[in-house]
Amino acid sequence: QVQLVESGGGLVQPGGSLRLSCAASGSIFRINAMGWYRQAPGKQRELVAGISRVGDTMYADSVKGRFSISRDNAKNTVYLQMNSLKPEDTALYYCNAAIKVSSNSAIQMYWGQGTQVTVSS
């Protein structure tokens, strides 16, 4: 069974920075795209940033220029560097990965359990 474990969340003041990490473990043949989503109370889950296996990236307009996504394929890990944080960035952040568990298996989506990011003075 594949498991995604997140770390790095916490409480930070406006203008501060955090770096989130998400490591995938278990039976893994290949990880394709990885990404970060977030969900605030009363709102739908939204894509924050995504990255392909070869390093192509995309960002939500609300975080463009402030957040940066990266990955280390050797470690099966994806990161989200969050700078110039705003109160509206407060949400539960989820790691996501598209994974093949064997060479002949279909690609399936896996999710971390979430890490809380709170931006407040």
C-alpha cells in the first residue's frame, strides 16, 4: 500500500515562510505528476501547484510568484516553498501523486492526510 506523509505545516505570521514536504513510500513503480491542494473552511479543495515528472510546473494565480513547487524523484518527495504568506493562505494542505504501483498497473491518485497551515498575527 502506498502512503504519502506530509510535514512542515504550522503557524506563521503574515509575510513569513514555510516549506512543506511530502514523501511517498510503499510499493511504487513510478510516480508521474505530483501536486499540492488546499481546502479552507466552507470552500472546495483547489489545486495550488503541480509538477510533472520532468519538472514542468503550474500554479494557481493566487500563489503565483510567492510559492514554488519542486521534487526529488530519487526520494519520491515533493516540496512546496511558501513565501510572503497571507492570511488567505490559511488552509489544510494536501499532497497528491499519480502513481503506478507496478509496471502493468493503472495510474491511481493518492492523497496525503493533510497538514494545517495557519497564517495569523
